Amino acid sequence: MYSISLVDRTNLGLALVAGMQQDLGLAVGDRYTVIVMVFFVAYIIFEIPSNIILPKAGPANWLAFLGVGFGSVLIGMGFVKSWGMMALCRALLGVLEAGFLPGCTYLITCWYTRFEVGKRLAGFWILSVILGGFAAIFAYVLTLLKGREGLNGWQWIFIIEGTITVFVCALGWFVIVDFPAKAGSFLAPAEKKFMIDRINNDRGDAVEDQVTTRRILHHLKDWRLYFWSFNLMASTLPGYAYSYFLPVILKRGMGYTTAQSQLLSAPPYVLAAIMTFTSGYLGDKYHIRGPLIAVHQLLTAVGMLITAYGGSNGVRYFGAFLGIGFLQYCIPGVITFQANNITSHSKRAVAAATCMMGGGLGGIFASVAFKQTESPKYTTGIFVTLATSLTSILLVCIMDFHFWRCNKKARAGTHRNEGMSDWYYRY
């Protein structure tokens, strides 16, 4: 379900080169930038409210509702006739998609122990990476419907992908399982007790605590939430940049046709899937979080520079492979880093939402920094991405040092991490 939602939010660049720019007059001023950005403004605003609603409504009810909702909006986007109406649809899409990724990660991290969740989140993300990459090929196939029923190719991209979204997310209502303490219809009593005991032994928060305004405000005082939020922003900024602007760079910057630019956007995501699972597996096996993120951020920045300034099309395309290939692990990596170092359901809900708000900010910065007027070189966007990646590496180092000091004090008996005895941060 999330993989499809990611395709829905990042197919805009593919639709742009398939005729949407001409039909909606998006070459005028910063119209395309506005359409990209309004999604993320709504996305950021509604993330915490959505994660508060999720445990009350139930994961199956809430996630299926959101999925069917944004799939329906996507279908509507295939029939808009003006750029203003497209911007309105994108804002509504942001409202409905806001709670989806934080809700999914919140639910996953509640089911697994700290050194199981890295592989699970990596696997969760891999499907998104693969579908997101090959969405370009699927989009190309859909553009071949151009002229059918009087619709252009970009309209068919939205209509068909929206229909698939509605169908899959409606089925999701029958599949999604509640939190462990409430999963009596899915687990036998002995199995439920086993799950609760193993999670309590790991971090002591198998049973939900009540989400109140006071607790939310208390959790929001934790400075580490904003470090993780920035790290996710530094991960999504280049991700959205590649999703929205790689087809444009391939077409206008490297001279490929529309079909070639859409098809060439897909292969780098195969490497991304391999690297994401490999790093997720190694992180769980060796209990490493921060250093893996830092290495991937550095290689992503190098890849972005090569994509922009490589001397030939082959070198620039290699840069896209390097950037996309090493970038994608950063997102589940940051989410795992955060999930490993917090306790209680209420804080997990708030932390997941604030972390994803950073992801939304990455989308806003990508839409603003990668200026349409600088297409296809995007000089400002490239250097903003570079600076953000380097800052993220610095914040990871600060966080790791902080956790090392806390663990040292905890082992000496002078400090209790998260108020628990013999519980240590993982970095």
C-alpha cells in the first residue's frame, strides 16, 4: 500500500514530460514548483494529527481510508483542466498521504524488537524503491494510451495508477493487523502473551500508553526528535529531486527522448534495492545505525555532483546510479535509528510523525531549490543537497557521541536511559 502511495506522489515528473506541461501551461513562471510544493505543505501539517487518530480508529480502518482517499484524488487529477485545480488536488493528496508513512512505520516498529526492525523496515522500503523505480516504465506504457477517450498520456498515468491504488488499499483493510496488545483476533492467547513479553523485554512498551496533549508536548521537548527529522529531510530532499527532476535532466540535459528518459529513470533503483537490504541486514547484525547513514549520505552527495557535472552522458548517468543507489537506505536507516532509541507508544507516535515532517520538508526544499528556471542543470538544488547531506553527517556524529556518553553513564550506574535499568541506546 505504501509503495503505491509513493508512486502516486512521485509520478508528477513522469507526467510532466508526457504532455502535462503543455496542457496545463506549467512552463509559465514557477507553476510546476508550486504544484510540487503544495503537496508537502499539507503533508507536514497533518502528520501528527493523523498519527494521533491512528490508534483510536485502528490501523486497518485508518490506513485503508487514507489509501482509498488519495487514490480517488489521483483519479481526479487525470481530469483537471487547469494548473490551479491541479495544485488543489496535490494539496488534498498531501492531506491524505500525510499519515500513511508515519502510520506504517509506527505500526511496524511496535511489532518487532530493536534488532529486528532494521531488516523489516528495509524490506518494507525495498518494495517501495522497486515499484517507484519501475513506475517510470509503467508510466511510459500508460502514455501509449494517448488519444484514447480524448485523453493525453499524462492523464492516463493518473487515472490508471489511482484506480490501482483504490483497489489495493481497499483490500488492505482485510489484511492489516492491529497493535500486538490488541491483536486478539490475529494471535492466539499464548502467541499474544509471547509477543508482549518479548517486546517488553526489549524496551518495555508493548502495551499502549494514553496519548494526551500533555504527553505530546512533553515528547516534543526532546531535541533528538529534530535531529532525526533533519536527517530524514536530508534523505528525502535528493530522493524527491531525483524522482521529480531526473526525467527532466535526462530529456533536456542529456538529450534523450521522452520514452528514453522515462525508461532510463528505472534501472538505478535496482541497485538501490540491493543496497537498502544489505545495509539494513548489516545494521541489525552488527547493531550499527549512525555510521551506515553517514556513509550513505556521503555517497549520495558524490552521486548528485557527478549527475550534475559529469563530463559525458555516461558519467552523469553513473552519478544517478550512485546517488539513487546509496540514497534509498537512508530513509529506513533514519527511521530505524529513531525507533531503536525511543520508548512508549505515545512517544513513538509523536517521533514517527515529527521524523516524517522532516521528510515533507525535504520535498518542499527540493521543489524550491531545484528551480524550473535553472532546468536542466539545477545548480542551486545540487549545492543545497550537498550542504544538507554534509550537515546530516555532522548531526549523526553529534547524536552518536551523545548516545555513547549516555550509555557510558548508564553502565557506571549514574544514569538511567529512558528511565529504564540496563537499557542502552543503539547507534
